[in-house]
Amino acid sequence: MGSKSAQKAARASGRRQERNKSIRSQVKTDIDKAEKLIAAGDVKAKEAAAKAVSALDKAGEKKVLHGNNASRRKSRLLKKLNKAEATPKAKAGPEKAA
């Protein structure tokens, strides 16, 4: 057993860990969903990316994630989205020459 202050700090740390776990998990889920939709070329990819960016912003604001970590993840996600939008999927059938 440590000092009273160490015991209190351990309890507080445990409470924060439990509270942050669900937020961090939701952020990961939102990012995964957005990345899968981007890779599939789905039209809902932009909405999913916006939701993931919002979740990252909230997690950074609440100090669940470090601000720079949240910014880096947003940047990487939006980079993938912009790249996918710039290069649309090829058409299924071959084009006929006229």
C-alpha cells in the first residue's frame, strides 16, 4: 500500500482509463468504417470521414488523445479520402472506339 495520495491517484487514474476507453474505441471504429468506405469507393465515404474527424476532434479536445495525434490521424484520413476522390474507380466494361 502506498500513501493516501498515491492510492487516490490510482483510483482517479482507473476512473479516467474507463471513461477514455469507450471514447478511444469509438474513434477507432469510426476511422475503420471511413477507411473501408474510402477503399470501396462508396458514396457515403465523405460522411463517414466527417464523423471520424468529429470524433477525433472531440477526443483531442477532451485530452483522450494528444492534440497532435488527433491532428495527424485526421490528416492521414483526409489524405486518403482526397486521393480516392481524385482518382475515381475504372468503369466495369471496356470502352468502345467509335
